Amino acid sequence: MEQTTVIEIGYVRDHRTGNFIVTLIDESFHPNSNRRRQQIVVLPGAFFRILPKIDRRSIANTVYVTLEQAAGLGFIVSKIPLTVEAIA
């Protein structure tokens, strides 16, 4: 089995603009803390080019992405707490 570093993100499509609002999900992040979440806006073309396995009709969901995909979306990956999962 090969181990790949992945992180979990959540996304929702803005019904007015069609853009995706993408948020880094951090399990250790308390919702009422003063820390700010990493949240970015991604154009639909770039979103589906970087994450081609996502259904184009999807409006909102959570998915696991690699660090390369997260950097491609626009996240600052040097500050991300890492999760390692085994991918067969």
C-alpha cells in the first residue's frame, strides 16, 4: 500500500456567481476560537480541472485532496496540519 498525504476540504457552490467557496477542514479547530479558517473562492473551470473526479452537478460536499491539489486550488499548504492516509 502506498501512503499519500491528504487533507479534507469542504466546498459549496455560490448560486449567484457560480464560483466555489472552498474551506480547509481542521478537526482540531474549535468553531468558536479566534483562529481564522483558510477559505478561498475558486472559479468553476479551475475547480473541476484540479479536481476532475468531482461530479459537475455537485453543489456542496467534503472531499480529501492531495497537497498538490490543495496548492493548485490556492491554499497555503505550509501551514496545513497533515493527515496521512493509506491509498491502495
